[in-house]
Amino acid sequence: MNPQRRTLLKAAGLAHAAASAGLAHAATTSRRQQHDPHPTTLLRSHFVPLTGETFEFRKADGFQATAVLRLASPLPEANDGEASFRLIFLATEHQPLKQDTWDVSHPALGSHAIFVSPNDAAGFEVEAVFNRRQPV
């Protein structure tokens, strides 16, 4: 057998083993995160039971606001509606939330940096999109 071919076959075998181990680790991590009180990867199932609850939004400059989670729905045509989803929040104060990355917190989830953008001209309804679609 050609030495270059042997090296290539060895490398392909190692790559497959590494990829398989990585997938097993990812599946284990996902299951563990579903039960973690402060997950690192946010999933739709983390938010659904919190619909109607208040979240705190903070900026590094000290600005704070609160908003109520109105909707946690899968993205249309998403391969995985658990990982690819959208959240709709409604500001509870008379201060709109600007398009930006906010430190969003809730006692059940901890604190996470989440990018939101307004859905209305006033900025009282904001949306966060988690798009983890995999190419088909």
C-alpha cells in the first residue's frame, strides 16, 4: 500500500472517531443543560415555562429595564425548533429597549448576553432570534 494512502486512511479513521466522540459529548451536554438551573446553551424549552414572567435587561453603563416574555416559538422551517427559536418580550416600563446586546437575566436561567431588536417603532416589543439551523 502506498505510504501516502495509508496516512490518509489513518487520518480519516481518526477524524471519524473524533467526530463521533464529539457528537456523543454534544448529546450528553444537551441533556445535562436541560436540567441545569443556569444553562450555557439556551434552548426553547428553557423559556416556554417562563412565558408571562419578567426578565431584567441591563447594559454595562448601568441602564436597566424589565420586560415580560410573551412568546417562545420555533423558527419557521427550522430543522430543530428546540435550538432555533424566537422570543418576543414586551417592555414593562415606559422606556423602550433599543436594538443591542443586553445582559438578560431571570432567576431560573441566570444571566446571558442576548441580542434583541425592536418589532415596533417605539421599541416596546423586542425580539431575540436564536438561529442554529443546520444546512440540509
